[in-house]
Amino acid sequence: MEVRDYECDIQGIVNNANYLHYIEHTRHLFLLSTGLSFSKMHEQGIDAVVARMNLQYKTPLKCDDLFISRLGLHKEGLRYVFNQDIFRASDEKLCFRSTVELVCLINGILGNSEDYDNAFSKYLTE
């Protein structure tokens, strides 16, 4: 992905909130790659929602920087835990590190989604 000028603050670096957009977009692309659609799952009453985040800002990205967004995934009980890192493409310098925990609400009630389990099965690490 590429940093766009409007994502930067007066200091010329990416505003901290934009990193959340980057990692959310990465999770949505990952979900699509498994054959699931976030919006179609919602229509079926299954919503994956963020329960907790741990964020670490390492090296700031600047306007026009290209970056690589990577994720790893494991499951703890009902929680899907995404370890997501963002690297500046030019030198692979770590810019942002996060742990994002998602849970599923099935018709508004916390539960386990077989659809998500099946879609993520080949990516889940122990």
C-alpha cells in the first residue's frame, strides 16, 4: 500500500489513527482471500468485532512511502488473534506492530463461528 498525503499530520508523518485503517483493510483483504465477505457474513447475522488492540508505533511512515502490511493468525478460545506488522517497503524497517483480538457475535450473542473457523483453518497457528 502507499501513504497518501491526506493521511499525514502537520509533522509530515502518518497520523496514528490511519494505521488502524491500514490493518483493518489488511484483515478485510485477508477475509476476502479466504472466500468470505464481511458484509455477507453480517447479512447472515455473524459479525466479527474488535474486542481488544495492542498498538506499538515504531518508525513513522511519511507521504508517498510504500509499505507492506503482514498478518499472522491464531485462535485463543473464542478469540481470533491477529498479529499485524507494517514495514516500510524501501528498507523493511518495522513501522507499526499490533495485536488485534476479534470475537464473533452471532445474532448479537458471543459465540463461535464455524464459517470463520473453516475459512481460517489453514492459516491458524498453534
